[in-house]
Amino acid sequence: MAIGEGLIVNAISEIVKKAATEGWRALKRKDKTLEVLKKIGLEPGRPEPVFESVYAHALVEYGLDQPESILNFFRHEDIQKAFQESFTKNDFSILYNEAGSLIDWNRIGDDLRDADIDPRDEFAAFTLVFNAMVTLTRTPAELQDHQKLDEIIKLIKEGDQEKIRAKNVEMIQGSLPDQLKKWFQTLGYTITGHEKQTEKYFELIVNIPARRGFDRILVRYIEHQAEIDDVEALLSSVQQHDVVEGWLVAAHRVSRTAEEEAQKGKFVFCYTFDELLDDHADFSKYFDWLEKYVKDRHINSDYIPLACKRELIDKETNEKKGEEIYGKDHGWIEGYIACLSGCCTTYSAGRLLRVKSMAQPLPQ
């Protein structure tokens, strides 16, 4: 029997029963959650720090507006065991990796696939809610924690799988500001007592070793694209805190006008998060090691480039009508790297390995 089966069955049964009643859809989400939790004997809000309570709370939060097939998917013993292992080991990465060693995806989730629902997508979305519930058990149950849960539910309803997976990564690795702090510490930079978090930005001051002593740098991280207003605001803050310079770090993009504004002076520099890491990381030792590794094993002289073959399938008859081979004259597999549909890859041993295409055939 799956873990906490009675509690899970009761939760599913109550959700299904409530969904069939008149006026249920009109209720606010908070009221729905309250009714179901009370009916199955759980206190609303912060779960008890035991797996059964956390899993049941997560299922109620996630499943309120879901069809019965999705609710029953999370009754499966292998699914529950994966979440229990993550909870017991306090390791979110087990779930992000979709519990590959614990779940046989070919054996479960058929009911969802029959309804054109991807069980892995549901697993990833539920993981967000479950991890949020775990966090609630291990931190004070403050308003901020519940606001994060509301944001997660909203994200799931939007159905953007890329954002859902990115959020899962964030829960494993920490937010980008957290990663930024760890990166500075790895580089040997000292973080001073100044840290400030607002709705628009996160900033801190770091001491960077210099020829004589150290330089004080104000670093401001923003989630949105860096614009000229952000540069001007950071320049003002640089003057206020009497630091050598300011770094404006955007999560993904820096606008051209923001870059041009920063270049007018000597005190503000703009980066994306990745650019900052690239600019300050020293990979020379790694590349030296890699070059030595390649030469010692004669990879540079013995390597045989990969070729690939794509079968051409008639859309009407679904029969093979030809093939394309990407060899030396066509840049080997690099000439085909932009497309990943139905190919055969030739390895140096001369054997052909047929790779089953997971994408649609390339347009003719």
C-alpha cells in the first residue's frame, strides 16, 4: 500500500465530491482549500513536519481544480516513494531529475497519456507545490511563504513548462541573488554588511582584492531587462554609498540604451548574469588540463568526425522515399546539428546506430 494511502484517498475523494457540487467553482481558492483540509482532518496553513501531512497538503493545493485522473496519478506508489525520498533526504534535486531511478515512466501514467496529458509535466508542476509545502514546515509560517505558494499556483495555471522547470531549478540551487552571493564567495570576495532587497532589485556591497587593499563595489541585481532608468538609479546609489563603482546585473538582458548610458561614465557597468560569471571566471587551468587530456589520449589525431543520416518519409503513405546523408562534404553532423529529427549516427567503429526521432520530420 502506498504511503498515507487513507489520507490521500480521502483527499481525492473529497475534492472530486466537492467539484460536483453546485457553486463550488464560484468559491475562492482559499475557501476551497479550507473546506477540503478540514474535511480530511488537516489544519489549514502550515503542514506538520511529516511526509504524509506535507504530501496531502500539496495534493489539495495542487489538485483542487484538476480532473480525477491527475489526482489518481499521485496515488501511485512509485510517485509517492519518490516524493518521500526527497523529503527524507531533504534533497529537491531527486524530484527535479524526475526520480529517474525510482519511477518507471513506461509503466505508469497511461491514463494521462490517453487523455493527451503528459505525466512528466504534471510531475514537474506538482513538485513545485510539494517543495513549497516542505519549505513551510522548515521556516516560520509567515505571510511571505504563503505569497510564494500563491505565485507557484498561478505559474502552474499558466502552464508554461519552461518556467515551471526553471522554478524547480531555483528551488534546488537557490535564487539568482543567492547564487550571485555564493559566486562572489567562491571568488574570494568579501560581502559587507550592506544588503538590501526591494520589489525591484537586490543589492549588496562586495570587497574585491586590489593592488592596495580592496575595492568596494556596489552590485545591484534585477529580474527585468536592464534599462537606462536602472543605470541612472544605480549611479545615484553608487554616489550615496561612496563605492568605487557599481555593477548592474540583469537576469537575462541589457538594453542597448542602458549599455550606452553606462559607457558614458566610469562608475557603472552592465552585465547579464551569465556575462558577469564569464567576465570574472578564470577557466585557463581547466582549458590547460583539457588540452593535455586530449593530447595524452591522442583524441586530436584519432578522432573520427560523426556523420548522420535522415530518412525522408512520404507524408501520405508514411513510407520511406529517400534519405539525406550528412558526411564530409556537408560538414558532418555539425551540418545537421540545428535539427534533431529522425537521424542515424555513424560512429568511428563504422556501425550505424538508429536514433528514434522524438520530433516532427524536418520540413521539405
